[in-house]
Amino acid sequence: MLAYYVHRLSPFIIEFRPGIGLRWYGLAYVLAFLIGYHLYRWLAIHRYTELRPEKVGDFILWAAIFGVMLGGRLGWVLFYLIPHEGLGTVLAHPIELVEVWQGGMASHGGVLGLMLFTLWYSRRHKIPWTSLGDALCTVAPVGLFLVRIANFINGELYGRPATVPWAVIFPPDPTPRHPSQLYEAVLEGVVLFSALWILRTRVRLPRGVLTGVFFVGYALLRIVGEIFREPDPAWAVGSFSAGQFLSLFMILIGAAFIAWGIKTNQYEPAYAS
């Protein structure tokens, strides 16, 4: 018989009193924004985006607030909370809408929030939308990786029952399961970031194409990762889980960005000939 790993990790880095303390989930977001800032600034310094290096800090800060946090939370409410609990129940307990520390962030909502924020920012500051977006999509997988690691530490969003040697038991459920959070961390984080970074720094691509590659790549890797993940109980469409079904629309959006980039044929200053 296999001795499976039993998950006993605490969601708290430091717990001051029961239920109150510093959480790994929060640290994941802080690290994601800090690392994203430094990577984005490197891209700006080397002219892989028209955003000036001294403006990167402000851009990342507001993108974090209005794109990731607001978009991610609203996405979770619209895509998962309301379908699962019903609009009436949610409105009866409105405090749930702001309890981010309890979890509840949708990556699809965060991506949509970032897309809308960069559109607004580009028009306000007269910077090409796809120039902002291409650089942001290049560094975004860092955040996806860190949040998936936090999901594993929290013992949430775990996988389907499994008998593989690396299966994990997430108490109080005694069933060995795929550590799907780690699968998704590798796919959506390591694999996607590596591909996008190489494409950004080693391949001459028109503006918008890299954004499209991110959308398509993330969607496909998310669909693969969710094969091993316990489906969300909120809803499903046939054999597609909620996450997989939402990812299908990202493929369409990504294809549109790729087509637009090829049609407009504009390049970053780093590739000016």
C-alpha cells in the first residue's frame, strides 16, 4: 500500500489569533505584483513596450487594484458565487462580496479586468493598447504560478480522486487526490511564462500577437489542468467544467488579438529596423 502525503499545511504564515493573521494567499499576490513590476520594468527599459520605465510602478499598482483584485473578485461573484448560491442568498449576505481574505478570486475575471483596465489606461495616456497588453501578458504567469501554490497551501481547489504515487490527502476528506493546484502552477505558470518570455525577447512579433498567444495558451493549459481538478460545483456545460467552458471564450479572444496584430503589423521600439 502507498503512503500518501497528508496535507497539513496552514494557510497562515503567522496566526495572531484563531482566524486572524498573515496568510500565504495574500503573500502570493504581494509577491506577484512585486516580481511583475520588476519584470515589466525590465521590458520597458529594453523598449519592449512604449510605457516608460518610470511609469511602470503606477501602472502595475492600478492594474493590481482595478484589474486583478476588482476584476478577479467580480469574476468569482458572477461566474461562481451567484450560480452556486443564487442571487438572493448573495444579496442577503453582502459582506461575502468583500471578504477577499476568505478566498474567492476568479482568474478569468482577473484577466478580463486587466484587459479592460489596460484599454482605459492606453486611451488616457495615449499608449497603444497592445503595447501595454503584450508586456503585461508576458509577466502575468508569475502571478498565476504563485496563486496556484497558495491554493495548494490552503488545501483548496484540489484534484479528482487518484491512485498515483504523488496523490495527496486533503483532510477531512480521506480520499487521495491529484494535487491539481501544482499541475496548474507548472502549466499556467512555468510553461506559459517560459514560452511568452522567449517569444517576447527572442522573436520579432507584431503588437497584439503576444497577447493573443497568452489568451490561447492560458485557455488550453487551463483546460488540460482542469482534467485533473475536482469540478466546481457551481455549474458545468456538458462535459466541460466551468473553468474549461470559460476558457473556450478566451481562445476566441486570443485568436482575434493574433489576427489584429498580424493585420496592423506594428512593432515595439526594440524591433525597429
